[in-house]
Amino acid sequence: MDGRGLGVTLTRHIWEEQQIHPEATGEFSDILNQVAWAAKVISREVNKAGLVDLLGYTGERNVQGEEVLKLDRYANEVWMSVLRHSGHFCILASEELAEPVVFPPKWRKAKYAIAIDPLDGSSNIDVNVSIGSIFAIHRRVSEGDEGTPDDLLQPGRRLAAAGYVVYGSSTILVLSTGNGVHGFTLDPSVGEFLKSHPDIRIPARGKTYSVNEGNFPYWSEGVRRFVAHMKEKDSSSGRPYGARYIGSMVADMHRTLLKGGIFMYPADTKDPRKPHGKLRLLYECAPMAFLCEQAGGAASTGQGPVLDVVPESLHQRVPFFAGSVENVREAEEFIAQYDGSA
Ligand code: P6P
């Protein structure tokens, strides 16, 4: 809270960034306010899903082959509507849609492309566990009237902005426009996101690891040895580490950003259709990797930085190891030693 007890809103935060970083344009203020608007609407519905028949399944399956929950479809529709009418985006990719959506040219030439996971972790909705939305915003590279997939298939290193919303005990928007990572908590009494987590920094090393250990038999030798290493008793290095796994990437990554440690979804041999793990590059791993690096952490495929991966397809999956720099480097060392470089 500042001296007048009013708190710092998203709009004021962007204005303050403009004073420090002149390259930050006022356009981002409007973009982030549109993102905040979508987050407020979804937060309202998530918090009462059980009361308005938004729980349960639609009976449909999405491009991932996953059963679509009513709230998944609702969230996708909210994001699509808000982003389409913002005028800032020429093309959108969504976890829920097989193909990208090209937004028709408007009164101004849209300068950005956006990839979203409208409601991540949705399998947790019915059991009231935190879920989230993830967004990744690229500067447009196409020259024509309409956006093209090339605007989306850019390496995360080029992201203009990225962030997530976690719908939990409170609704928190965490974002970066390339000038550090900042968190804003929704004050539902005034419908405003107020800065609550200025300049988030990930500790260099953490003592928490977050992974679905049910996949242990399907991991490479390097990953199995790395996880076993963190569970060994060695008080001089603070091992064994604590295990925390929610099964909702946004919630697991939010904890990792704030507390340090490592979140992982390694490649596994469980499903031959998904040889590179479960998490998608464009709208899960790249935006989270952007935030990690902006917060002084790291995010790796196990072979190298996630942000350097050049996407080949919209729904491409990559192995994901993210969080404290020292923990991620250790994962890479075990993989290099026992699995060799790919
Ligand atoms: P598993 C949710 O479905 C999700 O995409 C991520 O939010 C989460 O990290 C992961 O899948 C959980 O997958 O296989 O551990 O249930």
C-alpha cells in the first residue's frame, strides 16, 4: 500500500514502468487491462462454478484428446471474446483449439499475437484445487493484412510479455513485460488488481521438488537418478528435499516462483503419442520459462533453455524443468551424465 493506502493498480504499474523504460508503450497498459478483465470474469465463475452448473464435462474432447469441462469451454470463450475485440492481436492460439484463430484486420494494424491456455489444471476444478490461465504475447512478424502462424511460432526468447492468473484462495495475476516479474492480487470489493508481489525473485536454490512421481518408471535414467538424489539423506546439502505436487501447473509454478526449488514435467515413455512429456511449449512452458528467467531463475528442456526452442507446431510438447537456477542446472547435469545430450 502506498502512502494514501490506495495500492498500485496495473495501470499505474505500467505507467511507472514507462517512466523507467520508455520503450514500454501505453499499448501494453490497455493489453494488460484486457487480460485483467478476462481474469476477473473467469475468477467470478471459477469461484461459483458449483453453483451455476459449470462443473462437470461437456461431453466433447479437445485437440489434446482431453475431455472438455464446461469451465474450460467457458474460459476459452471469455478469452477469445476479450482478445478479439481488443484490437491488439492479429492471431490467437488456444490450448482448446486445434487451429489458430486469425482476427480480422481492424481500425488499426494489430501488432501482437497471443497464445493462451484458457484454464490450465482444469481436472482440479471439481475438487476445488487452484487452477489458472496462462498467456504468452509475441510481437507480430508477418507483414500482410492478417496474422499468420509464424507470428505464434517464435522462440520464447522473443516474447514481449507473458504471465498467468492463479484462481486460488485469492486471484493473482503474475506477469512480465521484460522488466522483471510482478504480482497483482484481485481486490474483489473494488474489482481491481493491486500490486502485491513487486519484483518477484526466485531464490538461487530451493529445497522443494515438484513432479508426478507416478511416472518414475517411465523416466530416463538421468531423471530417475536426479529425483532419487533429491530424496537421499544428506543434511549438509539439506536433503532430502520436500515434495510438493498439486497437478496444476500454474499453482505449482506460482509456489516455485515465490519459494524456489524445481518444478518438472520430464519426457516419459508412458504414452507413445507424447514422447516429450505432457506440457505444451507455446502456451505453458515458454511463458513460464520467460517468467522464470525474468525472476532470476531458469527453465530447461533438460538439454538447454526452453526460451531457445524454436516451435515447429502450435501444440508441440517439451520436457520442462524450471525454478531455481542451481536446481535446474543440477537436473541438466544428471541428464547429461546419464542420458547424454539428445
Ligand atoms: P499429471 C493439467 O492438466 C496439466 O496440463 C498441468 O496443469 C499440470 O502440471 C499437469 O497437466 C499435470 O499432469 O500427468 O501429473 O496429472
